[in-house]
Amino acid sequence: EQLMQRLVTEYEVTTLFHLAALLSTRAEYSPDIAHEVNVTGTLHLLKLAHQQSSWSGRRTKFIFPSSIAAYGIQTLEEKAALSPLKEWEQLAPTTMYGCNKVYCEHLGRYYAQHYQQLAARPSGVGVDFRSVRFPGLISAETIPSGGTSDFGPEMLHAAAKGEPYACFVRPDTTIPFMTMSDAVRALLMLHRAPEERLKQRVYNITSFSISADEFRLEVLKAFPGAEISFDPHAQRQAIVDTWPRTVDDEPARRDWGWQPEHPVEVAFAEYLVPRIAARYG
């Protein structure tokens, strides 16, 4: 906190990209630490962003990656009947990570629109808070690091290394995904969007929805000898079962032109497989 305070004192900060977080699986093992990292860290940065806004007289942009872990669907029967979820639906997460994300979305709205609203002299300049709810992310450059959606990336990396992989969810488990390349591009697109075009603070985005078994088949196209089995982990499966099969990202497409560059076929053939194969080549 002291380091960040010194940085914003010495430099004029116009945008904060707050990307640090303890992810879903690790957060369940250390929920108190997760809260400290994911919530207290966000709160400190929102305070700094507000200070910058007050000093400069301009709204400091605060770009925050949220997650489909913010959702919490109660039963598989309900999940099967749902249309693509909108941003305000089914927000009853069952993980510390999901709870952290929902709360930080609300904190962002507060700092953007309602900060110190009862003060004798309310601050007239808020924070320009903008957030995307990411689906499962698949990177060709980094190794999976503790997300509950990492069954897909783990499967792909194991196949490229020639290692057997036992997937921790059922074959029919379906969630939305996107490539890390599309995720970075989305953050930059949202950052560049004129504030007057943005009708909400939090936006769903997605690229493609695919089941664990469909993911396996895509991996086998590239690595025919891959050994992939299914050994569902009851608790991790229960978490993924609370997440939607797909989300409605129409507001992002309408307000700031979101459009993924990597649908499923392109993601595997042109981005993931060539780069991951070269990594372990």
C-alpha cells in the first residue's frame, strides 16, 4: 500500500488495470488470504484512483477483471433451463473468489457513483470504474495456475507435454471460454471506449461454450496420442456446476464493439495448438 501511495504521489495516473487476484481453487484453500488479496487490495486501489481523480479533476479509469465465478446457479436442472445469463442474474456465488468478485463490482459502482454521498462536501469527481466478467481463459503463453475452469487448459498443456491427464469434471460439463489474447484485447477495448457510450459498469464477454468432452476431442485432433480420462473431483465439480453454460454479452457488443477474434476452431488451430506445441516442442 505504501509503495502504491508513493507511485501515485510521484506520477499522474490516468488508468489503473487491477489484474492481481488469488484464483478460485486456491481461494478455497485460503479464504482469508483470498479476501485480503482480492477485496482489500481492490479497495486500496480504488482509494488511490479516487485520490488521483480528486487531484487531477478528471475521472481516473479503473479497469477490473471479474469472472463467471460471480454467478451461482443452484441446481443442474435450473442451469439446463436457463437462457444465456445477463449481468444481474443468478448472483449467489458459492466460492470465496466469486463472492470477492461480486463485492468488488459493487465497490466499483460505489466509487464511481456514490462515494461519500452524505459528506458535507461530497467529492464531485468519482472513479471511472469499468469491469468485464471473463469466462474461462485459455493461454498459450502461461501455465494454468489454480482456476477451477483450468480443466481445459490443463488438458491441452498435458497433451502437448505427452503426459496423461485425468480431467476433474464430468465430460458433459460446459462453460464459456476465450483465449487470453481475446481477453487482453477486450480489456483494452473497454479502456478505450468513450465513457458516454457505456450504459453499465460490468459487462459479460464470451467467445465460445464447449463441454469438457468437446475440449478433449479438439485436443485429440492436434495430439492424437493424448491420454485423457475423466475423474471428477466432487467439490470442484460442484463449483463448476454453479456457473452458466453461456452468458449474454450483447451489451458489450452494443456499447463498445466487443467481438472475439478466436471462435473455437480458430482458437485451437491458429492460436492455442501451434504455440503450446512450440512451447514444449
